[in-house]
Amino acid sequence: MQEAGLEETASTGLTAAEVQERTARGEVNDSGERTSRTLSEIIRANVFTRFNAILGVALLAILVIGGLQDATFGIILIFNSGIGIFQEVRAKRKLDQLAVLNAPRARVVRDGQAGEVAVETVVLDDLLELRTGDQIPCDGLVRAADGLEVDESLLTGESDPLDKRVGDEVLSGSFVVAGAGRFQATRVGADAYAAKLAAEARRFQLTRSELMDGINTILRIITWVLIPVSALLLWSQTRDHDFSEGVRFTVAGVVAMVPEGLVLLTSIAFMVAALSLARRNVLVQELPAVEGLARVDVVCLDKTGTLTEGEIVFDELEVLPDVDPALGEPAQCEQALGAIADDENRNATAVALAAHFESPGWTRTGAVPFSSARKWSAAQFDGHGSWLMGAPEMVFPDSSTPAAGRVRARADEIAAGGRRTLVLAHSDAPLDGEVLPSPITPVALVMFAEKVRPDAAETLAYFHDQGVTLRVISGDNPRTVAAVASRLGLPGAEDGGFDARELPEDQDEMAEVLEQHAVFGRVTPQQKRAMVGALQSRGHVVAMTGDGVNDALALKDADIGVAMGSGAAATRAVAQLVLLDGKFATLPGVVAEGRRVIANIERSANLFVTKTVYAVIIAIAVVIAAWPYPYLPRHLTIISTFTIGIPGFFLALAPNPRRYIPGFILRVLRFTIPAGTIAAGAALAAYAIARYGHDLPTREIRTTSALVLIAVGLWVLVIQARPFNWWKSLLVASMAGSIAVILAVGFIRDFYAVQLPPADVLLEASGVAVVAIILLEVAFRLSRVVGNRRDPAREV
């Protein structure tokens, strides 16, 4: 590890031989982090799970005591793990490809030539170039600086950008907000201060989310219930029966209580959503972000690059009246603009000027680079004084003077038409750091045009129709921003916008202003961050979109950060979603995927947890009543496969436009506890009728109870599949048809040890099933009434 004070790298950078030597020694900027899990990790994660271990022990017990027919649940066990592995490998390959496209690059000087390389190939002592918007990939010492300002707030919490001069240290993970420079890498890879920041932002992983937290809570409850109930069941069944039969009955009870497919379907739903979005050029850097965007109720938009296409073009130059002819001649203004644009570290405004004005060849003797906080830049030229360009209200903060008042009034008038307006000003005083020189003479207004995205209006209308509040926050003039937003039909934009310089610092007061206004201009990067926090303090789930380095802080703090693929490297690194093609219109599709994931996982949870509830109640009941367990493991395989497993898989991946509704766990428990109780009661009643009312053979007794449980389970499926369409009707009918085939075909019937009871018993069992179905409907409707009372805005 190299520290400050060691040999300084030459201005020509390292030679190819020196790079090769350091690479051979492992002194490279590879932190060892991967963008996804390895194949072996994927296999372990899908095979060695808590419930697979329980079912694996149960499978081993069946294989030891004999009866391969009762080991068929092992096939489902293998099938579940296989599907999980296949889907994650498929997702891994696609997301890794997109991650490579979005991977950051670094500009290094080697053998006297500057060029781009992958961040991971930077070596110790490399000389790297920095420009505005770059994320610093490793730690180092500044070797050259031209107005270089670095924001380290993501690392240290320091809110103000820091000036960096020659000899100062820069840290990986921070980003350049103004100026340019070069630095020598002194700590790379795992030694760097924040080497893992960018890699973790792009890593494919199932991180925490409200949905996963809810699933994990349910699974913990089930685990704690399963252990003592299984022990009691084993004691009960081996006490009153042959040991082998007792173990077989216990395995049946355990298999029924395990929600084996719930975690699998949850993971698959996330992965399929990520793949679907990948086909739309959306890189999902954290999978639960898909779910998160569906929960968003406020979207904060940056104007440039989101509502507009991001590229600005020079539109018009308006020389101000009463200006000294030596300064106000159009030719002189054009030369000044060309000289300002003649800068290697150009921002978007300078690029637009360079495309229209030629450089006059003036000698630059000083400069203050543009920053989003200052909102002005300046350059000093030999024999031509200092020229400034920036927001009129920032260059002339005191509007009490006649000249400044006229400039700002005229600028506001132009900005109200939707054009971006900057002031060109001159001073004979030299530049002194970031302080405005004095006096300053306004010379001209420079107008720029931005092209509105053709899909922006439709996208804004979608969010408005879906009940999502929109807030446009931009660094531009509030009148300009409001004019653009108004053209796109944004509600609330007609008030002309709110000037963020008047925003209160108190969080509660700021939140109140944000509730009342839709468009904000002259917003600084720190204010964007504070605005996100103020909205979150009111209980809002906030998404932030942006493409500039001034958006990075807000994107990092937002619940969901969405970056444009063409945006700054620092912005893309901290975002959870990256729109690689930069199309704002993609967002509604992302919201739809999130809603599908949330609603369908809830459906799957209702199916699996209902099974667990009735299995636990049946197990407890047979322990108390000293009955033999009503089913063999193979019977539970039929019930689980055709009422839960197969239909749950299809429902988990189906389209579902339902809006997000808070209270996932309560809703699941409110449905599954009554449904499971009714199903258990019906199954036990049918068992009692067949055994004690008619004294039927054991196979017919079990079949009678199983059929009632299947009927109730299918009705639970009917409830979860609503509203019906052709494929859902076909799904339910095919599940019922599969059961009928098992009962009708002799060798299948013998394999699963089922036999239809006499007609009178079948009629009584049907009556039990009908009563249970009616009770299910009543319980379901009551649960919806309770849910509506808790949340009146809930969509029913």
C-alpha cells in the first residue's frame, strides 16, 4: 500500500511495463466484489435452505422405512430447487451483461497518452484525470487542479463540496462537482477508503425489502410453530401405531406444514421482473427496487434529462440596452462566449456555446468552474478582463440596483416562455476564488432551448392517474421549469414555480411547502437532498430521477433512485434503477412490474400459508383426539401440487395491475387463519363422518377427507385468482381435471392409494365441502370489509 510522500508519478503517467509489473503484483483496483453470485453460490442458496433441510430429513425417513410412493414429495423438492437455480442463472447472465454496459470507466494517463480503461484495471501510482461528474474510483493525491471541487458527503457526511489543491487527498466513492484535475492513485482495490461503493451499487442481490421482511416474518412464525407440533405429532403417532407407520404419518404432517414453494416463488417473481425490465433496457441494480417503485407515492423529477432530452442548444443572444459599446457589440459578446466555451472541462452549456461560437484565441489566466451550488462560472483573460456567465439572480443577487433589476426582470420574462436564460457579464476586477468580482457589468442575456421528450406528457399523465404525486425540482429558473412542466400538463405548474432560495430550512416547514407546490427552481444539490428527506418525514415513499452529478445526493437518499443511462457516473453508481436508453417513458412499465410482483407474491403467500394453517390445526387435532393422521405423504403431494404449487407458480408470474396497499402481513394473516381453520375443520369433519359414521375401509376414509380438503383448497385458489379471465378459468379447470384423472385411472389411483367412497358418503362429504366454501366466502368478504375500514383508500 502506497501513501503520501512516496515517489511522484511523472506527468506522462506510468509506462506499459510499469503497469504490467503492478498488475502482476496484484496492485490493481479490483476490490474482489462480483456483480452476481457464482454458480456454486446459487446452487447452495437454492438447495441448502431451512425448509429443504426439514423436507430432506423427512424424505430420508421415508426412504429408510420404505414406500417410494410416499417419497414423491422429494420430486417436488428437487423440482423447486431446479427452477430456482435455472431462473437465477438466467437472471445472472442477463444482469451481468447489463452491468458491464453500465460499468464505470476511468481516464488514465499512460505513456504520455490519456485513455479510458475499466475501473478495475487501474493500478497503483496510475495518473488519473478527473472531470465534473466523475466518481473517483480509488484513493489518491491531487497532482493538478483547475477549480477542482469534490463532494465527499456519501462517505463522510460533509455537506459542502471541498476544494482540492495539489497535494490534497481524494477518496474513492466521492465525486467531482466542479472543475478538473489529475490525481495519483495511492490506495487501490481493497485498500481504498470506499472501494466497494460502486460495486455494491451494481451487485445482483436480494436485499431487504418490505415484502421480503414480511415473508421472512411469516416463515419465522411457521418455523417456531412447526418444531413443537412436529414433535407432538411424532410422539402421538408412534405411541399408538407401529413405528414405521407412525413415522410415515408424521412425515405427512410435516410435509403439509412446510410452505416449500413460498420463498422460491418470491425469488422467481423478483428475478422474472428484473429480466422483463432488462429487455426494456432497465438495469435493476437492487432487485427489491422493482417492488419499491410500486410503493412510491411521490416522484421527484429533474427537468433536464428527464422531462427534456438533456441536450441544450444555443437559441438567441440579446444584448442589454445601455451597455458600454466596447462590451456590448454583438461581435465582442460572441468572442467572449467563444472564449468561455474554449475549455477542456466543458459542461452542457459550454458544449452548446462551442457548437455555435468559435474561440477567439484569448489567453486564459484564471477561471472559476461552474458548480450547481454557485450556478455561475467565470474566466479571466489577458487583456480582456473577467467574463462571467450564470443565473441572473445568482450573478446579481441584489436586485435593488437599476441595472440588476432590469436584467432580472427581463430574464424572468424570457424564462416564463420556457427558455433557459443566463446572463453574460463583465468585470475589470481579477478573479479571487469563488467570490464574485466587483463591480460587475451586465452585458447580454444568452438564451438556450431544450427539447421536451415526446413521451414526457404521457408519462406524467400516467403517474397522475395512478395517484402518484409529482414534484419537479431543478436548478434552472423556476419560471422556465414551470413553463416546461405546464406544457406537459403537470398539475400545479401554472403557479409559475417556487424559488428554492426561499425554502425554509426547518424540515417540517419545508415539507409543508412541498405539499403545496409542484415545481421548484434554483434548487441546489443539498436542497434536493433535504427535499427528499422532508417528504420522507411526512411518511411518503419517494422516488428521485435524475442524470446530473447534482442529483447524486438526492438519488442516494431517496427510497428509489432512478438514473438515466447517459447521466454522470456518480449518479448511475448510487441509483437502484438505471434507464440505459434514457427513456423516461419506461418508468410506468417499471411501476407495473413492481405492482405485479407485490400483488402476486401476496397471492402465493395466501395459498401457501393457508396450507400451513390447516396442516398445523389438523396435526394438533389428531394429537388431542389420538387419531391416526388422516393422510399419507402421497396424499399431501396431490393436494399441494394441484391446489397450491402449480397454480401458485402461474399466478406469481401473471399480470396484475392492482395498486400497492400497505399491510402485507396483516392481510395475509387475516385471510389465511380463517381460511386454514375452515379447511381443517371441513377435512376433520369428513374424516370423522367416513370413519365413525360409516366405518369405511382406511383408504376410502383418507380419500373422503382428502377430497374435501382438495375442494376447499381449490376454492381458496378461486378466490385468489379473481378476477377471472380465460387462462385463469383454464388453470382452475385443469387442476380439478388432474384430480379427476388420478381418481379415474386405475394404476394412478393405486399408486396414490386413493379410492372413492360410496355415493352416500360422497354426498355427505360434498355437503361438508359446500358449507366450508360458503364459510370461506363469508370470511373472505369480512376480511375485505375489515381491510377497507383500516385503509379507506384501499382499492377493492
